[in-house]
Amino acid sequence: MKIHEFYRDSANITLNGSLAALIPAITIAVGNLYFFQNNQIMLLTIPFVVYSFISFQIYLYRVKQAISIDRNMPQLSSSYKSIFSARHLVVVYMNQQDSSLHLFYPDGHQAGKIERYWQKGVYLFRKPRIYVLYDSQGGPIGYYKIKKSFIIEVYDQNRRYLGCYEKEHVTWLKQKKEMVDVTGRLFGSVEGSGFFMDERVLNQSGKQVGRLRRGWMPVEWSGRFPEPNTPVLSLTENLSEKDKLLTMSFLINEYFIER
């Protein structure tokens, strides 16, 4: 998938919502015409019609974006070998019934995505929430299991435990967010702003190894990513694949727990 295809899919979802909003409006109008014939009842259709109109305008805007992006996209395949080879990833969140997080290389090709894994079977207690990191081919490369909303266990593609993300309330307004590796050693801590998206992952030495920022978009990327406030994830190159999987656990907290 390329970023223009993502925008086209997003546009189609909005179009479906626009059409769906017309169903109750038409039902009310037809029912009133045949049974009630009351002008006041027709006022009930206004919210549905307004929502449908706005959604349709968003659909047209998304389609226009998709066409513009397609023109600026390179026709060749991506130069990046894997999601772990990229220093920067553009993060696009799709908020719908089953929310998902899409990761793109700076050249506009999809690097991977994170979405919920729906488990089969019967559980005596509540099923644990598990999110899977997939590569561009749809193969799983990482698993994130949420436990009690303040612990996220991290596993590699072979389901081997790598460590966890822990969140603790220090005060009513302040939280301590840390990552611990498989040996129980502190891997890093997460610090961020309470007013805008700027989450940083710092190792034991206080050196930044990961960062998620909104509003930081190089000019040369704008042709492929028209929204300048799209978040960008930056990871230090010298991190191993296991360390990157552990570092990316804060994305699960940011998008699937705190949102």
C-alpha cells in the first residue's frame, strides 16, 4: 500500500458514512409524507442531511488529496528494506470501529501497521487485548499484550518475551512511564509534553533513542504527506530490532490506551 491508497480508502469510508446518514433522513421524510404529513417532523432530517453533506465534502477533499499525492509519488518500489531499516516513520492513525495505526516510509510506501488481534476461544476471564505489528507484506513481526492498562508486554514474531512498558501514576497529573527489558533492567523512560504531542524515549544515560512528534515534517515530504501535523516517529539507527520493538511499545499506549 502507498499513502495515496490509504487516503483513497479513508475517502471511501467517509463516503459510506455520508450515504448511511441519508437512510434515516429518507425514512423520516417518506414516513412523514405517507402517515403524518407534519412539517415539524421534517426538521428531524436536518442533522442527518447536514452530516451527510459535510462527510461528502470530506470525501471529495480526501479524493483530491489522493490524486495529488499519486502524482508526487515515485513509481519505483521503496528503497527501504524493512521497517527496522528506517530512521523515520510517518504515523497515520485511522480512527474507526477497529482502530489501526499505519506506518509509512518517508517515500510514501507503507512500512507496516498496528492493529488489534482478535483471539478465538472461550476465556474464563476477560480476553487480554493484543495488538500486532505487521510488516508491509502483512506478516507479524511483533506482539503487544495490554495488561490492566498500565503494563504492555512486548513479544517478537516468535512470541518470545522481550520486556514491557510500565506506567505508574506518581501524582494526579504526573505519570512515570518506563520500559524494562527481558532481564528486568531499565531500558528507558518516556517523557513528553502535556500540551502537544512530543514523546521522547530516553535510555539509562539520558540519550534520546526514540521520539514521536507532531508538527515536524520536512518540506520535501509535503508532496506525499499533505497534512503537516501528521506525527513522525524517529528511532536511533544503532538500536537492535528487539530494542526497536520494545521502544515502539509507547505507540500502543499513546494511540490505543490513552486516546
